[in-house]
Amino acid sequence: MTIIQVPKPPPGAMNPDRPVSALLKAQMAHLHEAQKRLPFRLQSELYINAIRTEAEASRYVAEVTAAILVAHKRKKLPTAKGAQMRKAVIPKKQKRKNPRGKSTR
């Protein structure tokens, strides 16, 4: 396996007061859609259209990601690490008996 060296970002790269970029807005929109499927008590109270800075976006992303992880742990869903999904067992249709002894057709 080839190891790829990633340089450290410069010290001034993190600016919590910087306006939210289009990439962060798109990520927040995806997370907002994902959190709609969570139980109400796990949903974030932050309104994504009110988020203006990278620090606020970071807080929202962290909060929703943590809620999704909690929901997965509670349902004990399989992870992507080799776990296999259980297939739903669908019962076979049983023929109904007519109480009068005649055919149903």
C-alpha cells in the first residue's frame, strides 16, 4: 500500500468567522435531509438558513452527525465493515379456506 503524505494546513487556514462556503451549505443541506428521518428528540434545533460562519456550520455538522450515530447505535444497525444485512423473511401466501366449502372463484 502506498502511503500518501498530506501536508499540514497553514496556521491561518482555520477561520471560524469566515462566511459559509457553497460546499458547506451543500453539506448542511444533505445533513438536514438526513436528520428529518431521525426521531424528533434527536433532531437539531439549529436552523440551517441562519448559519452564517464556519464555526456555526461546524457546530451543526457535529451535532447532526452525533445524532445520526446515536440513532444507528440504538437500532443496532450493521456497519459497513463486513457486516451483512439481514434479509426480511416474507411469509408465503396461504390459501384461504371458504367456510361454506365452495371455491372462492
